[in-house]
Amino acid sequence: MIMDENEFWKIIDMFEWKHAGDDVKVLKKAIKYLSKKSNEEIFAFDDILSKLLYDLDGRVYAQNIGEDAYINDETYFSVDEFLYSRCVVVANGKEFYYEVLDNPDSMPEDMEFESLLYLPNEAFEMKNDDEYQYSPKFDYETFSNESKWKD
């Protein structure tokens, strides 16, 4: 099976939220599944993840993340916290992702799921017993999607 967005969401749906609070256990099944794919499919998973995170990188989303939401350029704003908040959106599945993409007010507040970023790395390293060196197609770091940060 070729890695496409449907397969990507199938893997996201494997997260075992009954282990919430222990990210390793939450991701274990998904990492194991992805590690059985080809390296190219692992890279494609990372590319899809990077695009989804990139598409949520914008001022209107950052203004809705709770206590440390973006206010203006003069007020402290954690770029990392915003990235990890966007990870929560992806980790909660396709339906929630597209709900938030269309309705930024639906951004989860004061939540993070940084561990999502390491899923492709962990799968690759499990499969190859080698360090992950791939850089995904989209830069998902906060402020990368310049068009969504314009006034």
C-alpha cells in the first residue's frame, strides 16, 4: 500500500489513548505498524505530517491555543508550544483536524502532543536500526507559513 493521506489517518487512528499520559504507550502500536512499511513510505508519512502541521501554522490558530496564545509581536509567545498544540490537532484524527482547519476557534487550549513529531523517526529507527536523517517537504516550525501570518 502506498502512503497517502488515508493511510496516514489510519495510522493516527491507531493511537491508544487509554494510555494517555504515557506517550510511548499511546504511540507504540502506530510506530510498530509504520516500521513495517518501506523507508519511502515512512518518509511520505513524515511529508504528510509536515504539510498538515504547516497548514495550521497561522496567526488565527495561534490566537486560540489558550493561556499562551499569540497576542501580538510585542507579547511573549512560545513558538514551540504552538507547534505542539498543532500536533494535538493532528493526533486527534482526520475529522477533528479538518474541523479545526475550517474553524480556528476549535483549536484545543493548553494542550500539547510533541511526541507526534517523533513517530516517523522512531519507526525508521526501529526498522533500520539506524539514525533518521530525512527532512520532510514542509517546514512546520512556527511562522514558516508566511501567508497565514500576514495581517
